Amino acid sequence: MNKKIYLSSPTMHGKEQEFVREAFDTNWVAPLGPNVNNFEKELAEYVGCDHAAALSSGTAAIHLALRMLEVEQGDIVFVSSLTFSATCNPIMYEKAIPVFIDSEPDTWNMSPEALRRAYEIYPQPKAVIVVHLYGTPAKLDTIMSICAEHNTPLIEDAAESLASTYKGRETGTFGLMGIYSFNGNKIITTSGGGMLVSAEGGLIDKARFLATQARDIARHYQHSQVGYNYRMSNITAGIGRGQLLFLDEHKAKKQAIYRQYQVAFEDIPEITMNPQNVDGESNNWLSCMTIAKGCAVTPDMIMDRLEAENIESRPIWKPMHLQPVFAGYDFISHTGGDKKGNQQKEGSQDNEGCEAVSEDIFARGLCLPSDVKNTDEDMALIISLVRNFF
Ligand SMILES: *Cc1c(COP(=O)(O)O)cnc(C)c1O
């Protein structure tokens, strides 16, 4: 059996251990501590944002961002449909109502056209959550101007796009708040963790307060609000500080992987790589491909073949509006033909003739191994296995 080739797995460098060791040597494994403070400071400096709160996960960061905006039961939140469920689960924690927005084909991210139409149906959403999928920045200028027209705060889910830029500025720093994830498969990892960033210090202070059980300033334990145990530990933050030193290296490697695939498949008209934003630079967290409509090769065939060689690949995220758990919520498509909740069951009558961009990407796409540790031999093997189908 070949050695396993991963989709995107943790890559440690040893430097992480120095920060962790320091925490051990000073018995400062918890609570919080200097690694947490420094990781916040160093990440904020990296992305060019003034304030950051280190948290237990990216999901927790999204949840706190919604709490900061006082999203409550019955409030509408517009959110990208083509994403991982962690983007929208926190909307459900607050019993708010997600309205799923389709992708546009140029970046696979939130369609400004669909977003505009969503406002015609729901003029007053409490928040918009935009995702930068697989590292590719969304069309931020247009999305931000639509949000500004309607006075809606924007949250950027930059979990997959740390170190990606749009017009020279880091994704995650455009919205009122942005979030990053350090889950095991992300471009850098702390084993698990997240960060909430904002230019507004007040929001980040408030988020830290809620993340540490919302303890009022008093010697006795007094609480005026419901809090969470969402902070990052001093050990975890130590791993993050070490990883941050290698973020640029990881990004360069992932970009090189994308280019290798791109060049290798250039002469195959049936294969298209996932789009890049002409106004930005992607961290290429995952390299993805789609297969031309009408081609006999399916993503499943390629994934099965890779799996037989001990090579990990993955389907494109299944759009949220097709998920059983979110079947009751509305979906606004890029091209028109929107769907009310409960009409979205896959293969149902109502689904016929649907031209949702996100559904099409899901049907024809897959994520290729994009691990920082991929060697040239690994890449050659993956590429030849895929090429053999065409
Ligand atoms: C990974 C991810 C998250 C969640 O991050 P966790 O740290 O795993 O909670 C959120 N959104 C997207 C798009 C992700 O890929």
C-alpha cells in the first residue's frame, strides 16, 4: 500500500513545542496566559487588524459575532449556502432564521445578485455572513456596498482563507467582524481553535467577556448575562504562535500545489480548477476541480480511484439549503428560481429545473489533496490517476 496522502492535515515544525514548553515550565498551562495574549497580538498584526480574541473554535467565534450583533430568535441572517455547516449552526443556536444565498460562478462565493434579491424579500436582516470558500476571496466590494446600502453588519467567515487577500488587504478584516479557524485541517492549526477579529475594540472586549462566562467585575461571582466557556487555552495558543511563523510557507506551498494541478490539467478541456478572484490572492487552502457538464466521468469515480491508492480527496461542501437539517429555510439562487423552505428536498419535483450555481458545483466538483507535505512524487501520482480518466 502507498503511504497515505492527505487532503489537508496538520504540519508541525518543532517551533510550536518551544511555546508549549514555556507554558509547561512556568506551570502556565491554564488559564489564559501569555501565549494567548501574544497569539492574539501576533495574529492581529499579521492580518492588519487592531483587535483579536482567541477562542476555542471558529464556530465559537461565529457564535459570539452573532451575539455581538444581538441576533435573536426570529431574526433573519443571510448566509452563503455553499459552505461547511459550522458557518450557519450558530444562527440556529440563537433560534434565528438563516436565508441561504447561492454562489456566483466567478469565485464560487456569495452571489451579489442573489443577495440583492434576498433584500427584496427580507428588507431587514440582522446580519450577513459571507464565506471565502477554499481560500478564494468573495466579491467583497459589491457585497459590502449592498450591505452598506441596507445598513446590515457583515461578518466574514475567513475560516478557510487566513492569509488570502482582496485588493491587497487580508480577508477577515473587511467586515465589522471576521473569524478564523485553527481546526486540524486548516492552513495553520492549534489542534482546534479560532479567532474573532474586528477594528472595533469594544466588540472584541465584549466577546472576551462573554467567552469567559460573562463574569461581572466583582469579587464574588456575579453574572448579568449568559456566558460561554469559549476561550483558548495557553497551551493551544502556544501551538498557534509556533504555527503562525510558518503561515507564509504553508500558503506558498498550497499555492504551488494549485499551480501544479492547473498546469497538469491545462490540456484536458473537461477539467476546470476552482476559480480565483481576479481582485485578490487566494491561500489555496484546498485545490478543487470540476468536471465539464455531460462528461461521463463523475467526481465519485475519481474519489474512489484515489481512495484505492490511499489518497484522500473529498466532495465539494454539500450546499446548506440541500441539508435535511436546513430544509425548512429559504434559498435565493443566483439566476432566479428561488426556493421556499421545505421545497428543497433533493430530487423532489420542486427541485427540477433548478439552476442553482452551488448545486452545480457540488454535483460536478471535488477537492484534491492539498497537503503542505505533498511531495512532487505524490503530486505526480495524483495527477496521473486523475488524468487517466480523460
Ligand atoms: C472549519 C470551518 C469553520 C469552523 O471552524 P472550527 O474551528 O472547526 O469550529 C467555519 N466555517 C468554515 C467555512 C470552515 O471551513
